[in-house]
Amino acid sequence: MTTANSYPSHLTPQGFDRLKEELNGLLYKERPKVVEIVSWAAGNGDRSENGDYIYGKRRLREIDRRVRFLSKRLDNAIVVDPKEQPQKNKVYFGATVTYVTEEDQEYTVTIVGVDEAITEHGQISLISPIAKALMNAKVGDEVKFQSPAGEKFLEILAISYPS
């Protein structure tokens, strides 16, 4: 089974920059502030009942865990710039695809990396069932995919890449 942690970290340049910005924010802004609070709280005596100390230590562990994750993902990232896609008539990583469902509902999605997908913004992971079904398809193609409600069909209306 492929999971987000075992899948190669394909990222768009914008996704790479967002993760890098998050990492830098954690390392150079948030973590130093929390360390300062923990140091101050540690000097206040009994740590077992010191909320600032207990919360601060917990938050430091969360930050450090996220820093390790982001560092690994960025180190192993495969940055793919959709602008450089030579075959713009087919769906590949980074494509923005407009499709219509069997129920005549139209959707527009952009296929991005696992770590940068935000479904609410129309950005879907390249390992999602819909993205997998759309891959290599052309305008006018009808593709099927397995949804939780069963087999569904989509028709591709448009494919675009950033210019």
C-alpha cells in the first residue's frame, strides 16, 4: 500500500516553497519563542504543576516532529515544474483539469503532490483515485474511477498548465 510517507515527494515549485517557508517559520520563529517560554517556566520552580512548562515541552515535541518530517520531505523532494510539461494535451502532474461527472456536475482540479494537496482549493493529490484516473487522458476522454459510492465515470472537458 502506498502512503503519503512512502510515496516519492513530487512537488510543484510553489508547493516546495510553501513547505520550505513552513519549515523556516518553525525553526526560526516559533521554536525559539517556545524555547524561551519553557526556559522561563522552568525557572519558576515545580515543573509538575507548571502549565507553561508542560504545554511548552509538548509543543516543542510537536514542532520537532514536524521539522523532521518537513526536512525529510524537502530533502527527498522531486520538484516538477508543470510549465515545462512538453505534452500539454494530456493530463500529467501539475495539470489543471476540468471534468464533468455523470450527474452533470462540473469540477476543476489541479493535480499536485501529496504534501501540497488542499481539496477545498481544488488541489488534489496525485495518488488520489480521481487523479490516478485522469492521468494520461486527453480532452474528450471518458475515464472511470472507483469512488466510495462505486464505479463512476468522468469526461474531460479541458486541460491546462501554467504558462
